[in-house]
Amino acid sequence: MPLRGCIDAQSTEQGPFGSADFSAWARERIVATWLWIGLVTYRMQVLMGWLLPGIPLVMAAYGDGQLVREIRKYSFVAQSPIRHSLGVRVLWTVLVGLAAWMVVPLPLPSLLPPLLIIAIAYALWLWVSNLQKRL
């Protein structure tokens, strides 16, 4: 373990920051920072594993939303600004949730990344399919 030397380190009580209390506090902060970096790295790896099947899903949702928009442009169907706004809000909420999931050191279920990717795909479809007919 690379942290073993840090955990067992003791203060020499020399220098401007030589107190034992400060040394213990600094040691605990270093250990906590390394653990947090390890958690973020692990969650990034989990997300990358789920993005492999998730990227084609998001691309298909975007393409389908674009085709639905094109069909609606030439038919007498009104685009819903409420649905468009809902899609934008859901997309931003899910992206903020994904960013929070990456850095918050709480135990969260492992099904959260695929559900977030599905929610991104749905929100993107809802957003794109209800764009205005003329931009």
C-alpha cells in the first residue's frame, strides 16, 4: 500500500508546523484525499464501462428525435414548448446528477450510471423532437 508510510508517520515536532496535532490532521487529510481520488477514478472507470453501450443508445435517441422533428415539420402537428423545456431541464438535471455521482463520497447503487445514461438518451430525444419547426 502506498499510504502505509503516510499512515505510520509521526511528527518530529521541529519547524514551524511541528506540532503533533497538525501532523495528525495533515496525515488524515492526505489519506482522505487519496481515498477520494481513488473513488473518483473507480467511478470514472465504471462510467466508461457503461458508456460503451450507452453512446450508441444516445446517438440513436438523437437521430430518432431528429427524424420525428423532420416529420412534424411537414405535418400539421404543433411542437410542444413545454415538452422541449422538460427535455432541457431533465437533461441538465441528469448531467448535474452524473457529475455529483462522480465526486460525492456516498455509497450509491451500481445501477445509477446506466439509468442516468438512459435518462440522458430520453431527455435528448424529448429535447430534439420538440424543437421549433424553424430555428
